[in-house]
Amino acid sequence: QVQLVETGGETVPSGGSLRLSCAASGRVSSIKAMGWYRQAPGNQREWVATITASGYTNYADSVDGRFSISRDKVKNMMYLQMNNLKPEDTAVYYCNAAVSIDGGTVPHWGQGTQVTVSS
């Protein structure tokens, strides 16, 4: 099992910046890829960004060029640097880890952290 805890969410003005953190604990050696998802009120959870074990990154079109995902394997941390924030970025942001268990891959989730962008 892997435990994930997100921090860093807060209210920021439009155009501002924010960095989210995700702390991983437990069987972290079993983590393959990690990523960020978000869910706005009334919407389904949507994918934001992914970083693989080798460091390859990928972003949703809506955040590409504004957000940057990174990972510190020594500290067992993952980050999401968010720049030029827009009101439509308002959502609960979730940390996700793809964990290798018994030959399969099981997704693990954090509890979420609220990001609010005021216009």
C-alpha cells in the first residue's frame, strides 16, 4: 500500500502561481507513474499531468505551458507548479500513483487539496 497526502492548495488571484505537493509513504518502491487530477464542482475528475518513473512528463491541453509536474524520488515527493492560473483551474486537486501490486497496477489516491482562483 502507498499513502498519498497533498498540500499547498489555497485561494489565489487570477494570473497567480501556486505549487502543490504530494508526499508518498509506504511501499514507494512499487510506484510506477504518478500524476495529478482535478475535479471541479459538478464535473467529473479529469487528468492534469503525469510523470513516469523515468521522468517523462505529459500534460492536458488545458494546462500545457502553464503547469509543470516534477518528482523528487529521494524525498518521495511530487509537485505541481501552476503558473498563470485561471478561474477555470478552480478545483480539488488529487495526487495519483500507479502502484505495482501482484503483477498488476493499482491506482492510489490522496484526499485532495482545494485550489480556488478568484477572478
